[in-house]
Amino acid sequence: MKILEYAYEGEGLTRVFENEKWMVGIKNWKPANDISGIDCLERHNKTDELFVLLEGSCVLLYADDTCCSLDIKAVDMEPNKVYNIPATLWHNTVTKKDTKLILIEDSSTGADNSDVMPLTPEQIAKVKEIATR
């Protein structure tokens, strides 16, 4: 037996380790997470999701879905801190080309227990405003 190591330098997310309980991914910049490409939020309905910023910069968007509106907020991630996205919280990441994140979640997380919400033009404008402060 030996120690295994994983790396990923491509665009977007790849699962570098997965077992029956949990998954570790490396998430790099991709056009859909660039400030010019952000157009949706997602949520995972059964499990939390963890992010750790390793390199670059990342704005973590999150939103509470109230009866009448979507209250979008943002957190500027700091390197080497763990950020927990609770189950059912709408979220997305705004990244730059030098960004590298670690993502940890339950291995069962997928399209069948997650939702994607397209943002309206007004919500996209708000995201661009709060993500570039």
C-alpha cells in the first residue's frame, strides 16, 4: 500500500477522489464562474458542501429564497479557511483565472438531489455589483 496524491490543472471541477461516503474535487476557474459568465445559483438539497480556497481569489455567493425575492449576498473567501454551504442554501462561486479551490461533499450529491436557478438580468447585475466590491 502507498500514499496516493491527486492534482488537476484543467478548467472547472473534477472529482479527484471519491468513495461511497464522500468526494473531494479540485475546482479551477471556468468561464461559467467568471464574473462575466455567472448566470445561476445552485443548491444541494440533502447535503452540505465545503470549499477551501488554495490559490487566487473567489467570491462565494449565497442567497436565501424568501417568499417574495432572492436575497443575494457574498463572502470574499480567504485562503486556508473552510467554508460550509449548508444543505438547501443557494450558492455559486465567482472566480478568476488563477483560482484553485478544494471542494468536499457527500459522494451522492448530484443532479437528482440538487437544483439550479437561472438568475434574472436584475439579479445578475446585483451579483456583478456585490462580487466586485
